[in-house]
Amino acid sequence: MASTQDAWYISLLGLAEHFRTSNPPDIKSCIQCLQAVFNFKPPQRVEARTHLQLGNILLTHTKNIDLARTHLEQSWFLSQSINAFDDVKFEAASVLAELFEQQGQPTHSKPILRKAIELSQHSIYWHCRLIFQLAQIHATEREYEVASSLLAVGVDYAQISNAAYTRVLFLLSRVMLLLIDKKIQEVLPLLNQAGHLVESWSGSPHQKEYLKVFFLVLQVCHYLMAGQVKSVKPCLKQLQQSIQTIMAPTWPDDDAVCGSASGESFVWLSRQQLYVLVYLVTVMHSAQAGYMDKAHKYTEKALAQIDKLTSSGCEEGKNSGGARSGAVLAWRLRMALVEHAALCRLVTGGKANALHEIARAAHLLAVAPTPGSAAAHTPQLHCLLGLYAMSMNCMEAAESQFHTAIQMSQERDLWMFAKLNLAIVYLRGRRNDDLAQLMEQVRPEALPAYAHGLRAASYYVLGLQAFFQARYNEAKRYLRETLKMANAEDLNRLTSCSLVLLGHIFLSINNSRESMNMVTPAMQLASKIPDVHVQLWASAILKDLYRLAGDTERENEAYQMHCNYSQALLKDHFQATQLPQHALVQWTTGPPPALPPPAALTNPT
């Protein structure tokens, strides 16, 4: 029978729980009851657990972060010396580390987690969870090598502990980090190893399907990073089939997928989050392949799915990064989709609609859930503004935006993409000295071997430079290289641009037949994308070709087509200049300027 003193604090704990679970909860009374426990000088175990409960409740239900941190620190301090007290000890460490990270103090998080990892080697669940959490913090800090070595420790520990499912999760997480860090040579053997483990999986079929989706997402991203749009198709199709299996009504919830084994209680993302992610990689594929209408359709579906996720609160599902917030992931997915939507609008000639999407992205930056999230996406937004300014012939603004993106970005691929576009700005401005200096940095041989799409684009820019300087044979040589690379991987937009430029070159050297052979497929491909700028360019060449051939009827048709494209672009250009969001082209420092939310535009392109 409990002593009188024991009865007091047991009653207070029971009362606190009653207030917490009331409908509606009475949080103030709950906190008062828990604080009263300390008046009875409870045993150390009870004191540590009560501090943890108070810390969690203050974090969840109040804005008193400092007091919450004090209670969590007390719980972690007291529980370290108590044996067989894993749940309190390691939860206190995990929540406290997450709190420091959210407050922008990851240097305080790391020693707590390292100590907890050292103490938790006997507990498979906590040891794995804490390794995932510490690796996530190092990855967020761009300390990829440290994060990767931690995940490698996790792989070995899970294997020794017979946690086969968690071993594959660690392995795939390591592949993901190596992809982010562009360590492509190290990715392939690990990806193949993970693929073999998934394929030969003999455990739960639900775990196998879940691991398969994770594996296929990484495989698709690996191809897309390289611009290998054609090679990725079989993997993407498999991924789309697998996600349909996981989203079926008969599929169990995430807890059931994990199973009952203590070391396997992890999922990378909830199935709803995976569903949005598959939409995103499908959008990325469609945009790279040049299927802009398809990309836009999938973007709208994915954004609707994110709205559904956030409104239902499903984004707070478990994940292997510890207590990383699902709200941050939802924000990042939304941002990536809006960025792709803006890019697609620019290609299809909808500058006003592109500006609408860029303004949406600027608004998302202003409400970013963490400073790190905003910092990661700001260079991409400047790059999009550079592309928009180019399309509006605001060349000074375009140059400023690309320079800002280059200075701010730590992503080599974005840096190269911005430089290739800056080269076109210099070309159009006849700034030959600046261009020569820049081209040394973005020549195909200077680009990483894996970057198939960027290398093809680099050949195109070299071809464009040679064309501007009337070095036509050299231009043809570069453009044929672009065509070879673009055709090999279905990079349709690059193919159409190269064909129309070759058509222009052949027209310039009075080879009408070859010019027609280039411009006709360019126009067909541009119509399929649809790329209004290439269609405008191609129709101008067709008009001249038919005039040279004396075909008045077709010349008039091409002239009318050219007028239609030109008028549509001029009307759209004027509409964009009238929008207050057009002022974003002047933004190069600090947070985005406060602008009215973009109104829905009529007749979207």
C-alpha cells in the first residue's frame, strides 16, 4: 500500500492527467497539479518524469519555451544516472535536442544526442532513433560526411541487432544524403546494395512495399539529377504503381507497417507524405522532359493533396529523423511544387501566370517554418526571377537576380544553371569579354560527369555564342552535340531549341532545304511542349523560307501564325508589367518585399 506521501503525488499525477484529457483540456490546472508534485519531494524517478511531462505540455500548449526547456534539462540531468529508465531518459534528450535545433542552437543539440546515443546502446529503438535524429541535425547543417558516417554506424548496429527493416532504412537514408551531397560515385554501390536487400526481402510484404517506394524515389531522383529523363521512365512507372498499392484503402496504417519489433518502429515518411512526394518527382520528370501541361496538371493535384494533409493534421506523422516536424516537410514540398509551376509557366509563355507563382513562392518564404528552410530556397527564387526578367527583356534585373542566386547558393547545379542563363544575358547584351570569362566556368568539360542535362545545355549556349559571332560551322558542331545528348534522354525543350537554332543557321547560309528539315520538327515539338517562344522563332523562319520558295499561301499562314504568337506574348507581357508583383525583379537583398497576395488571373496559359 502506498505511503501517505506517495498517495499525494500519485493523486496529483492522476488529476493532472484528468485535466489534460478533459474536453476541452484544462491545461492551466494540469500544469498546476504537476508543479505541485515537487512540493512533496518525490523520488528521483517521479521528479524526472514530472519534469518531462511539464516540458512536453508547456511546449505543446503554451508559448513559455524557456520554462519548457528548463524542465526538459532537469529531466535529462536527473534521469541520466537512473538505470532501466529508458523512455524518460531518452525522450527528454530527444525533445530537448529538437527544441535547441528549432531555436537555431544545433551546437547545444549535438552533445546531448551524442551522450544519449552512448547511453542507449542496449535499447535498439532509442539507439536507432537518436542516431537518425543526430544525423538529421548534421545534414541540416550541411555536415554531410558526419551525417553519413553516423548513418553507416546505424547500418552496422541494426544488422548486429537483427533489425533488418531498420538496416535498410539507414542504408537508404545514407544514399539520400550522398545524393544531396552529389557524391554520385559513392551512391551507386549503396543504391544497388539496398535494391538487392529490398528485392530479396522475405519479411512483412507491407515493409517490403514501403522500402521499395523509398528505394524507387531515390533511384528516380538519381536519374533526374543527371537529366536522364528517358532512362528514368521504367523506375518512375514502378514507383507510381507502388504508391497506388500503398494508398489503397486496404493498406494498414504506419504503425502496422512498422510491426511490433522495438527496433523497427520507424517510417521515413507517412504514406500521405509519400503520395505527395511521388507527385513531385513526376512533376520534375514532366518539366525536364518538356511536358509542361502535364507538369502543371500534376502540380495542381499535388498542391491539393498538401492542403488536404495540412488541414487534417496528417503531416505530423512519424519519421526516422526523430521529432522533425511534418509541417516543415509539407512547406518544402509546397515550395518545390510552386517553383516548378513558375518554371513551366515561363516556358509556355505565361509570364503573368509565372509571376503569380513566383509571388506565391515569395509569400511562402515569408512564412517559412525555419530560417534554414527559407535560406535553402531563396537562391532558387532569385534564379526564377532572373528567368522571368529575361523573358520580360529586363536584362539588368536578370543579371542582378542571377548574380544574387550565384552568390547565395551552395548548390553546384543551381550555380551552373544560373551561370548558363547569365551567359545568355551577356550574349544578348553583346558583352563579349564578360561572356568569355563566364564560359570558361560552364564549358561542358568543366561540369560534373553526372550532369547530363547541364552538359547538354552548355553545348547549346556555346552553339548560341558561335551563332552570334557568325562562326556557323562551329555553332553546328556544338548544336549537334546538344541534339545527340538531348535526344538520348528525351530532353524535348533542349531538342526543340537546338533544332530551331540550327534552322536559323542554315537559313543564314542560304541552305533552305536543311533549314526546313530543322524548323519543321522544331515547330512540332514546340507545339507539343508547348513552348511559345520557340514557336514564335520557328514561325518567323518558316515565313522567310516560304517567301524564298515563292509559296505565298504558306508564307501568309506562317506570317499569321507569327502574328498570333507575337500578339499573345505582347498582351501577356503588358499584363505582367501592370502587376504589383513585377516589383520583385528589383529585390536582391533581405526577405522578399511585402506585396499584396496575387489575385487569380483570367485565361491562364
